[in-house]
Amino acid sequence: MEAFPFEVSGRLVLTVCGDQVLVVAEENFVIVNFKDHAALERVMKNLLPPSSSGKGGGLLESLEKAKDVNLKIGQAGLVVDIRVNNRTYVELGSGPSPRITANAVFGKVGSWFKKS
């Protein structure tokens, strides 16, 4: 296994936009866990910069941002596993592109049918 410039180890509970987010890290692997898909969407909506086009982005723009983030995380020698209710949604830094799971797709589709 490749030597990384640093290692992390810890457990942290953050409150972001009123939602608790659990962050657990060991060596070069970081897990970020949200309690539900709505919490993930609220946090991402408030933390990500607005689209450069001003139209809120779109699927292709989101995928390009995810690829850029994946590349930077991989270059740092980290793997970040983003989870919702303890199920992996997206894994960043483990390959040439983000690994998006079926849980993420079904979670997004399910969020369209829930009332706010």
C-alpha cells in the first residue's frame, strides 16, 4: 500500500444547517454519514457554491463538480465515503471517477415524491 503524507483518526458530530452529520476517520478513510436524504440535500444546498450559470446547475454540471472533487481528494491520498442512513451513496478518491451507488439514485428519486 502506498504511504500517505498524513493519517487522520477521529470521530466528530457536526451540526450543519440544523442537521447532525457524523464524521468518522481512520488512516486515509473518511466516512461522512447523514441521517436521511433530505438532510444531505439541505446541507449540500447550503454549502455548495451556486452554479456559475445561475440556473442551479444540472446533472452534467454536478457530475463535472463531482469529478473535480474526486480528483482532489484522490490527490490528497484520501477516500471519502458519503453515506445516508449508514448506506454508501458516493465514494470519492478511490478511483478515476466518483463511485455513485444505486442507493444514491433511488434516494434522489424517492426525494422527489416526499413533501417538504
